[in-house]
Amino acid sequence: MPTQKWGRSGSVALITTILLLSSACSSATNSNNTASPTAAATTAASKAPVESAAANKTPIKIGVLASMTGSLESYGKQTTRGFEMGIDYVTKGTKVLDGHPIQIIVEDTETKPDVAVQKATKLLEKDKVDFLVGSSSSGDTLAVLPLAQEYKKVMVVEPAVADSITGASWNKYIFRTGRNSSQDAVAGAAAIAKPGVKIATLAPDSAFGRDGITAFKEAALKLGANFVTEQYPGATATDFTPNIQKILEAKPDYLFVVWAGANSPWKQLQDMKVQASGIKISTGAPDIVALKTMNDLVGMEGFSVYYNTLPSNDINKWLVDENKKRFNNEVPDLFTPGGMSAALAIVEAVKKANFDMNTDTLIKTMEGMSFETPKGTMKFRAEDHQALQSMYAIKLVKKDGFDYPVPELMREMKMDETAPPVRNKK
């Protein structure tokens, strides 16, 4: 691919370009496939003069793969909201970077790997995107990784967490702003593992679930824990009775749960009186919808990737305030800051590369690059391009005015403490 060098311009008027494609199909020729611009983007566009030197500048095209429908729909929407707000944050609402309009093209993977491949191919071949971002599902993401290598384009993975993404299935075009299973595992193991403790695990039978438990076991075994049973219900299961019964029969001290999606096991764990049987439940604090099913877990100690009150920095304050403004006073949820982090990483890379969009130049720029996010400073580790980042040791507490247990900060675990093993054998 020839090097494409973009020069900096002087004073230019601003033009805003945003292209959001919905999940109905992958063809951009269907007029029903284009979503309306956000209110912020519309306002910015209305203020920009029609005659604009920026119209002659090459756009920066970013293709975002996300589960906009299906069981992970809420995750996809959180990520895309965060990504758009990240671009607005860094461009002050113009979606123009040094005179270059930023185009965001969102495609729905439907949480189906074959659809994810189809949509990614469309973004790469037809839309000619400069970056890929995504996806909500580890299975979707793993299916798309080879395309990043084939088309020689940087893919920023967010929020899929399977270790294999930056491990066995990694290639040099893959960078991940989302945390991986091992980072979850280090935090989760630190909360409950010690010599002689008996642990059972529950996770979906998927790349996300199995990688998460594998990483957790590795960390917990080093701390002296013993494992009595591992249960893997189907990724789309809604009845967990057989799995929970086996957990009860194994009589562990702790049940460590790895889960994502609307079909969560929390209610059945309560109905089958797991905690009343003397088994303590530990997990990562999930999104707010799932927290609303966890009122019986008040007092549980675990970890969190993000809750809106945990980080203390100016970017997170902006994100919380802006999310409330745009979305009916809602706070950003679990994966909103991840979407924003992916956007901030891409912009930082483009700026540091002096707008040289040659992929090898971008890779060299991003390896070892630090950048600021709603969670504080992140850094792409040079060896595997995994973003090192803070995690949060938390306790679920009951607070007035909330219909769910709120994650309360016990301590922030810094990026060096939560750094996962390098698994890509680079």
C-alpha cells in the first residue's frame, strides 16, 4: 500500500461528517441503513460554513463493528455511544481533526461471526476505512482478526476480552483498548484466592467464558487455591439449573462467575439459594442492568472494569456529564468508557504519526504509546499491543436512591499490578 501523507493546514472552516450504518444489511446503498446524526453533530454541522477548505481534505474513515441487536445489544450501544463521544471530546464536537473530517461507519455484527466477517469485509473493501474498531463479542472479533492482517489495517479491539485475541490469534495489526480475560483474572483472584480455598466456576461455553476461567485459574492456582468444579452452560442458555446443582454438590467456599449478556444466571443463583448454602459468590461488577438482579449480593467483594464513580479524572467527569446530557440523565455504563478510549487512542496515534496513514507507521507509533482515557492513563504494551490499565477492587453496597447494589471503591489497582501475561509468543 503506498504511503499516504496528510499535511497540516492553516486556518480552515469546519465540516462535520458522520455516517452511521444500522444492522439491517451491509449494503450502504440502502437509504434505510443510514442513521440520523446525533444532536451534537447536527448542531456542529449547522454552525459550519458551506464553503469550507476542509471539504477538500481527505477524511479519516473508521469502521466500528458492534452488536447493535441480539443478546449483546446493550454492549454494542454503549461502545458506539462512547466512541462517538470520544471523537466529539477530542474535536470539540466538530468531528474534524486538523481539517480532516472523521467519518464513523457503524455495522451490526448481530453477534454472529459470519456476519461480522461480512460486515468487516464491506468496511474494508467498499468503505475503504483506515481503522477497524470492535467488537462486542469475542467470537465475532476472532473471526475478523485475519481480515485486519489480510487488508493491512489497524484494528482496535473493544470491548471483546478473550485472551486469544492478543494471544494465540494475534497479529501485528491488532491493538486492544479493552481489558483482556487475564486482567480480569488477576483482579478476581486477588479478591478471593488463598492457600486451601475451594473454588467453583461458572461461565458461558464460549471463547469469552473459557478464556476467562482459564486465566482466572492460572492466577488463583498461583495463590494456592483449589478448584472443585467448572461449569460451562451454553452461551445462549437460559436455564442454569443443572450447572448450579453440580456447584452445590461440589461444596466450594467460593463460586467465581464470568458472564456477559442478557441471559445472566444471577436470578437462578439466588432462587437456588447458593449463598444460603454457605457458598460465597464473587465476580466482576457487570453493567447496570445486571447489577439490578444482584441485590442479594450486597456485601460481595470483587472487582470492576468501570463504574462511573470509580475513576477520578477530568475525562471521566466530562464523559459522565455528557452522557447525562445526551441520554436522558443516564450515566455511562460498563462499556461506554471503552468506546471512548478506543476513539482517543486512534486520534492520539494519528496525531503522533503526523497524519501519516501508512499502516506500518501507525503500528510503530502505537507500540508503547500512552494515552489518556476515562480510566486514566493507558499504554499499549509493545509485545502484544494490549492496553495496560487500571482495574478497581470493589464492594457492592446498598445506597439510597439506587435500585441496585453500587460498586464502592476499595482500591484502584494500577496498570502494572493488573498487567496480564504476554501470550502471543511474539
